[in-house]
Amino acid sequence: MADVDHFRILLIGNGGREHALAWKLSQSAKVEKIYLVPGNGAGIKCFGPTGKAARMEGSKTFAKDFMARWNIPTAAYRNFNDYETARLYLESVSHKIVLKASGLAAGKGVILPSTKEEAHSALKSIMLKKEFGAAGDEVVIEEFLEGEELSFLTFSDGYTLRSLPPAQDHKPVFDGDKGPNTGGMGCYGPPPVATLQMIEDVHRTILEPTIRGMRRERYPFVGLLFTGIMVTSNGPKVLEYNVRFGDPETQTLLPLLSPDSDLAEIMYACTEQGLESVRVDVDPKFSTTVVAAAGGYPGPYVRGDAITIDPPRDVEIAGQVVFHAGTVLSSDGLKTAGGRVIAATSTAGSLENAISAAYSLMSTIRFQNMHFRTDIGRRALNRELSLPASSSSPNGHALSYADAGVSVSSGNDLVERIKPLVALTARPGASANIGGFGGELDLSAAGYKKPPVIISATDGVGTKLKIAHAIKKHDTIGIDLVAMNVNDLIVQGAEPLSFLDVFSCGKLDVDVAEQVIKGIVVGCIEARCALVGGETAEMPGLFTEDGGLYDISGTAMGAVTKEAQLLPDRGAMKAGDILLGLASSGCHSNGFSLVRKIVQERAGLNYNDPAPWSIDEEVGQSLLKPTRIYVKSILAAVKKDLIKGMAHITGGGLTENVPRMLPKHLAAVLNAETWEVPNVLQWLKRTGNMTEAEFAMTFNTGLGMVIAVAEDKEVLALQELRSAGETVWQVGKLAERKGKGCVIENTQHWA
């Protein structure tokens, strides 16, 4: 092979795969310049297949016939270019099938129907409705292979081949491999199923015969061959060939390429039939990529949404890379410009740590309607060794914790499921890596250079849980849990930093617990605090094991600098100070024992009945509307010294909570005519025939927070809170106390 000192490289394409290639090529000391273009070029050394060799990807029919000629293991198949013939064949088969548009279909031309009706509908869409255009002029109908799918990326100069570690892609758009197929929502590698013996089998039975067969048919393959493999009970079989780097496999695997292996040299060696002379080494690590897509993808989606990466990725962190795909840099910042927008890749010494780090990195990326899967790599972490059964004993079988009704494996499964979710809550100072004995928080990294005052709060959500149990909706109750705690922190002027939860049950339902934790994660992200740990307590005998019941509680920790004023600042309060009220989202999380009594006994409603107070909602769904989290809006006002004190309106309503922020000589005088009471609370008061006094002592009456501000800061406080998205009213003033600490005037307005 000719020795070349410097390369100038033309890289064709503009996706995440191309970003990864450019990133890796730029690390080569021999690369002088890289040109990135979306078009084509000529007159240069080409790392890529000839037109004839490209048929391995361009025609599924051609590829299947090639495999048959060279005895390469693949699924049984038939090719069709006539719809009626294909329809009759489809009607005749009884086994599960896969439909493939023979031509190029942007990675979406493979359909896995679950029923015969779906298969016929898909065939019609491909061949008659031309959903994939000319790619559907011919179709391949093949048997459905069951097993684990792997991707092999193999460099070839037409004679020699060198593969990167196998990877496992996640095609469906939603968690649990649900929803339509995409170009790829994430990837990890190498997966546990890829043993050394299995890799050797793939090379011997598939990759080597493929390269040899192409050479003997006089279209030798030069470039990168992507081979999709299904590891079946009868050994590995080919699903498909692509004649280019895979996406997102490229983003996952190139970071594993050893610094001693120069990608530019490898590519050049392939074009010179000199691959044998260069090193293709990989680091003994694991890699994970999580892809963030625009909302609606793979269907219609919006372009032009602003992207923020916090903190900005000006300097690459070891083992972490953000790869851009559907993005564009405009005059007013980074914007979305595609379906799959951006990807977070991390490498680590273990797969578990690589997955966790990738999700931590993803937590720094934000754009409107951003969507990504939260279970990338879960299938690998869920692989467990089968243990032999215990031998018999004269005293009966050997007892285990499971015999007592506690499933350790279920608890472990839950932890592995939620690790990627929890990682999304990471913030400066807290990595949100769960699974240890305690959660870590570095106050200096969180921005506190001097020891601050630590504020803690703990709470639950009460009998609102009974409604979640009744209608089996568990994905929002965790938001309530976070809200009840962080709202108690913020009234003292504290910035929430970390959160811990306790999930207690009789028998652990992992799916239910995962939904609860998802809600906690959503709440933590909204409150900008890290979920640093928790406890899952399975307690048979204390809870009804078969009832699916559980309870949750949480603890939040926050901090205030010693230079700042702890709230409430009772010494600064005086008669004439203004009281502002922030709108609640509904019942929040208090008074639900009475709520349930009014709904079920007084009104005779079921939770799935239409809500009398809301046209488009059912009773249960409406009552589970989460408690509003006020952290972002209030913290901004606190930092500008606009607030003297706050009351979080929880159990005890206005009359019990507002006085808690006041000095003993002052009272709050509220005017009930100045704020709006939500429809659900109006209905509960009316249907329950509640007195005004009872209503004000039980429910929030429409105010989630009451804030005391100086009269000369009222306008600034209103502007600050409203600009942050809050609905705010001037609801009263402070006055000299003559009796009760909270006086509500004009309560007849509630009648």
C-alpha cells in the first residue's frame, strides 16, 4: 500500500452517522481537511462500493438471491413483482412473516405485521399505494426469524475484512419496542449475546462467504459492509445488508475504536487493497447511544425548534460525545431540522455505566416536544443466569425470600428499568446514578462555594393514591410527590437540589412502579433537582399482596446561601404589605378523603364517568391532575429579593397555612372576589354543601401559593411571576392582627 502523509477527505452526507465519522476522522494526525457535503464527488479515491456491489442494499431481491447462491444462512423467502401473486401467497402461508420493500426506503421499508390483516394492509400500501415509491415495485416476503438482532460493521478491501464489535439497535419509536419503526432510536454494544464463539460463527458462515462471493461474481466489496444478523436457535442468520455505515451504530461503535487505530488510514487501506497492513483495534469498553427525535417522528414533525445544551458542549468530556443529526445553526442559535435530531453517546468500563452516562448526557439537551426512548440497553441488563433448583431436604424444600412473598429479582429489575430515567434528572453536583447505598451531592459543584444552610422537607400524597389505584393510572402521582416536597422547600427560599423516594407495597408490580418513578422523574426535571436514590419496600402482610396497592413518600433537600435571607422574613413584614396568590391546578394533593366521599357517596359517580365540572374529562382523570410545581418561577423572584414570605397551601387550606409565614402581630386579610376558583373545587363545595369556613380550611380554593411582597415591589413581583408563566392575582394585604391569623372577606362569592 502506498504511504500517504496527508489526507483531504470528502465526506458525503449530513446525519448523525456522518458527524460521528467526521469526529473520528478529525482525530487522525494525517487528516489535513474534511469536506462535508450532501452531494457527490468524482476523481478521488472512493471508500465505498461500486454500483454493482451497492445492489446488496439497493435490492432486497438481489441480496436474497445472492445469499441462496452462496449458501449464506438467511430466512426462507419469496420475491414478488405482482401484487395479486403476492397476495395469494400471503394468504396461503400460516407462519409469521416479514414484508420488505425491495428497493431503498430510508430505513423504513421493513414491516413486521402481527396479524394476517395487517400483512395484507401492508402489502397493499407497499405495492398499490406506493407508500415507499419505486422501492415497492418488488417485495420480499420472508419468514419471521425470532431471536436477538445484531449489527455487524465490517471494513473490507475486497479480500480482507475487519469487523468492529457487534451492536444492538432499537428501531421502534417507543419504549418496549412499541410503535412504528424508525431509522434507529438508540444503540449499545457490544451486547452480552455476542460471545466470541458467536462472532467467529458469523465471520465463518456469513461475512467471509459474502466478501468471497462478491469478489468471485466480479463486484468486490470495498468500503464498510453493514450486516444485520438474527441470532436464532439454529445459529446466526442474515436479515439484510447495507453498503454503508449504520445509523446510530456508527455513533456507538466509532468511539470504541482505539486511538492507535487511525480511521483515515483504515479507509485508505481499503481503497488500496491493503487492509491487512493496518491496525483495526478497539478499546475493551462498552458504548451506548440515545437518540432524541422531534415530536411526531417518524410521522410529521416540526422543524425550527430551539435546542439548548446545558452546559454548552464547547469542550468534549472524556467518554461523552453529542452527535448532531437533524440540526442547523442559524443566526439565533441551534435549531431542529430533522426527525432524528441529536444523539448522546457515552463509553464506560461496563455496559451499565455506559447506559447511565448516556442518559445523564441526554439530560443536558432540551428542545420542544423532544422524544427519546428510556430503555436503551435494558434487554442486555435484564439477561439473568438461570440457577439450578435446590436439592430436596428431609425438612422440606429450602426456603427463600421469595417463599415469604418478597421478590428480590423484581426489585433488581425495577432498578435496571429506572436507571436511565433517573439519570435524566442529573444536575451539577448530583449525577443521579442509583443503585448504591446512598445518593451523592457535591454542594461546591452545585454552585455553593461556601457552606450553605441546608433545608429538608418530607411528605406524601395522601389518599389521592386511592384514585390512582382505582383507575390504574400511575404516571402522574409521582409529580404530586415531588411537588408537595419542593414547594415546601421553595417557601423557605431554598433551591431544591436532591430528592429521594420510598415506594412501599405488598407485592411489587414492576410495570406500575416504573410508571410511578417516571412521574417522579418528570417532577424532578421540572424542579431541577436530582433523584439521587430511593427505597422499594415489598412488605407482604402489611399491604394486600394481590390488590396492587402501594404508598409513596419522598424527601427533598435544598440549600440557601448564608448571605441570603431565609424565608419567611418575618422581621421585614409590616401592615400594608401586599399578598399575591398563584393559581393552583385544581385539588393538588390535599382533602382527597373528602373528595372521594363527595364524588362516590354524595354524587354517586364512578371514576370513569364524565366529570360534571369538565366537558372532555372523566372524573378520575380530572382529579389526578398533578400538583403544580412553582420552583422555577418563584426561585427567580426570590433571587431578585422581591419576596418577604410564602405559604404553600396544602392540608389546612388558606386558614391554617397562610398564618404560618406571619409574625404573631400580623394577619392576612384576603378578598375572595379577587381570584378564580377552579370548576372542580366549585363543584365539590356545592355538591358537598360545604360551609365557606370548611371550604377554606380543607381545599386550596384556587391558590397554590400565597406570597407576601412589599407594596413598592408589587409590580416587579407580578411581572416576574407572570413572565415565568404563572397566573397571579393581588388577593389581599397584611394588617395588624386582632384575632385570627387569616381573615377571608367576601366568601359569599363562593356560594
